[in-house]
Amino acid sequence: QVQLVESGGGLVQPGGSLRLSCAASGSIFSANALGWYRQIPGKPRELVARIGYSGTRNYADFVKGRFTISRDSAKNTVDLQMNSLKPEDTAVYYCNFWSRTSVNYWGQGTQVTVSS
């Protein structure tokens, strides 16, 4: 069982930045991949960014060049640096841990609101 705790959400003005952090209870290197997803009310959850075991990063087209995913093995965390935020980035952001046994673990979510 892996527990994930997100932090760093909040209210920010358009063009601003936020950094989300996800702390995992287990070693992040026991995961096939770590990722950040988001969900807007009434819409399905969607991938924002993912980092694989080998370090390969994938980003959704709508965040390329603005968001960066990173991991810290010493802290067992995976972070999402979000720059140049837009109102359409407003959503609940979820941390994801995809285990070697193909089990998905999710954090509780953190709200990001981009508004002036």
C-alpha cells in the first residue's frame, strides 16, 4: 500500500506560478511511473505529466513548455512546477503512483485556481 500526500495548490493570478509536491510513503523507485493528473468538474481525469522509472518524461500538449515534472529520491517526492498559468489550468490536481504490479495509487487531490 502506497500513500500519497499532495501539497502546494492554491489561488494564483494568470501568468503566475505554483509548485505542487507529492510525498510518497514508499520508495518512488518502486514505481513504474509517477505522474500528475487533473480533473475539471464534469470532465474526465486527464494526464498532465508523467515520469517513468528510467526518467523519461511525458507531458500533455496543453502544458508543454510551461510545466516541469521532477522527482527527488532522497525525499521520496515528485513535484510539478507550473509556470505561465492560465485560467483553463484551474482544476483539482492528483498525484499518481503506478506500481510494478500495475496498481494505481492516488493522492487526495489539491485544488489549483487560476483567476484574477
